[in-house]
Amino acid sequence: FFCGPGLPKMAHRWSMALRPALCPGPALRPALRGMRHLTTSTQTSESGSLLTGQPLRIVAGKGAMVYDDAGKEYIEAMAGLWCTALGWGHEELVEAAASQMRNLSYYHCFAGRQVPIAEELADKIISLAPENLKGGKVFFGMSGSDANDTQVRVLWHYNTIRGLPQKKKIIARAGGYHGVTLASGSITALPHVHAQMGLPLDFVRHVSCPSFYRYGRDGESEADFVRRLAAELEEAILKEGPDQVAAFFAEPLQGAGGVILPPAGYFPAMREVCERYDVLVVGDEVITGFGRTGQMWGCTAFQQKADFLSCAKQLTSGYVPLSAAIIPRFAYEAIEASTERRGGVFGHGYTYTGHPVSCAVALKMLEIFERDQLLEKVTQLAPLFQQRLLGLSAHPLVGNARGIGLIGAVELVKEKETKQPYDASRAVAAKVVQFALERGLIVRALPHDVVSICPPLIVSAADVNEIFDRLEGALSDALAALE
Ligand code: PLP
């Protein structure tokens, strides 16, 4: 993840040399395909967490394709880090950024200042928000991590205002990913984020991951599994004391934890428990927001009623950093009233909060999203995507294939019947990712030998077929290498 002295400088030189050749478009790509292929990247599974060997240096992108510094073309079937909804090199986004920079390259939202384009974007986001957040307010940051930190600060402040300063604990789930700052990284429950850090900090507790495939017990129905998890949540709240627990954090589907979809009825059951003990629900829509599941919000797809909602990534298609923490009206009004009463401020905000360039790009992204009917396109393409994904279940390596909309994953096992995984040292998912790279496909290895697929929303049916053809080939390459 680190860049700096001592690392090869070639990327820049290749980047300059290749960009003019790459960007004119598809006509030149066949020529580039013949160039030397750089396939030295050995990506380990994220449970091992670090990239070893040579990183893959991506120097250009157009549409759903990216190019490395040797000119090799890849279908980017992870939308970068689950974010590039409109694909690479979208001229309208580029122009939105450029013209905003010309007009007002920077201003801030501190000390009696406001950036009108940030207000415009906040209004737009609220108009798209789930029904129960329609009267809410938006706080802008730069990353999913800081959006979740903001949610924690708002929750703590809100509870203090209402006379419950001790109601600070957060309950989240094993396998959840919410960022890497000290607060969001504590709420995250992936071992490599906690290792060597003394995390999670003491205000966080974790309950079980909702993977029925992996954690459902022999003979247990999905409904029983949900009941067990709801009972576990209740037990956790009672153990801490309901007067201590502020919120339950959950992604509608767990992304980095392995694209884990909740079992039917899961969120309503968890919500019922939360309501019983005055525990608020924070929906982390950093991956699922803006159409990924075929619905505008993942919480709609999975009946998760969230009191607070975090989003980022696809909001700007990843072109510039921006996150939005949506705060419900009741919390905002309480904070505003207390500020007036006490003459103080809620001391929170960043230099780049409401950055005009990020807001301009987000507004353009949402305009294109609606104009080009991307939600409808995802809905139309999802059956093919999901059919091809489920088709991988027949592969000897695949224990479970799962997904929704244009996101999915395969979980790889040694023995399908018993779901026995391969020994971690075999790094099976990492092998699949490596063979996929050789076939010109970028997918991602996640914990528990899961391989995820999450392409830009602008992919075509032909792209989807190509992604799954190449992935199937990579699975077979990996199987052969294991034997
Ligand atoms: N929340 C979820 C669900 C995510 O998937 C991520 C990142 O992948 C984050 C939060 C953290 O976002 P960032 O990397 O922008 O801090």
C-alpha cells in the first residue's frame, strides 16, 4: 500500500509513454495485447492481507478496461475497490471536475461559511435516501472510514445531549468491514485490521457473521439461524447493559468480509431486538449505495431499516474522494437545539468537508446515473450476471456461489459436501486471482478463500459473459495447479 523511494519508478515512465496510445480507444488495443505481459504480481488472500512480490501497476483505464505498465488489458471486474460505477475515463465526470476547479477550486464549510454546491448535493442525496431518512442531513467527508467515524461521534454526542453519556458501545458483526481508522477499524471485524494494533478499542463488541453457508449448523434451518443470531444480539446487549449500547453497525451485505448476503428475515429480526433496547441501527452502504444490488440502497434490497446511513465510493464513481454520513432528522434537531441552548458547537469537520470539486463530480455522477437509467440497466443485466455466477457452483472448487445485482462471489472449498476448506497455506483464492490476471481479468481474493466480482455498473452483457468465461478458466487453472 505504500508508495515512495526505493520502489521502482517505471510506472511513471510507462504511464507517460502508453497513455497517448491507450486512450484513443479499442482500435489500438489489439496491438497492445501483443506487448510483454507483466504477471509477477502475487496477491495473497486478504486473510494473509499483504501483497507480496511485484504489484500490478495500472497506468490507464477506459470504460470497464484498465491497462498495466506493460500495455496488457484487463477487464476490471472489481470496479477498482467496489467503486467505479461509471468505469474509467468518463469525460463528463472529468469535465465536471475541471469546470468546478476553474470556478471554485476549494472552499470550506467552517465558521459561518458554506459551499452551495455541497448544499445542492446534500439535497440530492436526501431526495434519494430511504424513506425514513428523507428529513435527514448530510455530513461530507473523504472516505468510508471517516463517514463511520462521524456516525460514532454523532451517536455519542446525541446520547450525551439526551442525558445518556454512558450509552456509547457499538455492536457490529464478525466479517464486517467499516474502515481502518481507530474507531471504524475497531468496528471492522477482520483479523488483519486488528492484528498488532490492540484493536478493537473497548467500545466495540462483535456478534456472529450472518453467513448461513459457513455458520449454519447441521439441521438448522435458515429461520432458526436468524433466530439464533437475533438471540445472540439480545444477549450481547443485555450483557453490556442496554443503557451502555448506542448502536448496531451493519453492511446490508458484507463486502470485504466475503460478499455475505444476510439470510431471509435477518435484518427485521435484528431491528426488532435493537428497538427493544433503544439501540440505533447504522447502515454501512459504502459498497451497496447507488445501485449495486439493483436497488438504489442495499438496505431496501434486504429490508434493513437504518437510522443512520454511510455512503461513499460509487457516489463519485471513485474519481475523487467523497463520503456522506446521513444523519436522521431527530438526531440533527437534538444537536442543533443543544448547540443553540448551550451556545457551543459540535466540534466536527474536516478541511475537505463539502469539497466543491468532489461535490461537482458526485452531482454529475448522480445526473448520469438517472439520465442513463443505470438502475434499470443493473436490473436488466443482473439475471445474466447471477445466472453465470450460479453456474460456477458446478465447478469442483466452488462450494458456494452467491450474489445480488452486479455483485457476487464464489467460496472455494476442498470438499463440497463437508464444506472443508483448503489449508490456508495453499492460498487457493489468491491462486485464482493470479490465474485470472493472466487471463486479463481483475477479481479479488477475500478471507476464507472467497473470490469476489463487482464490475462497473456500465458493463455490457458481452462483458459479463467474458468475465465469467475468464473466471471459470482461472478456477480450472487453479484446480490443475493444486493437483
Ligand atoms: N465501509 C465499507 C462497507 C467498505 O467496504 C469500506 C471500504 O471498502 C469502508 C467502509 C471504508 O471506506 P474507505 O476505504 O473509503 O475508508
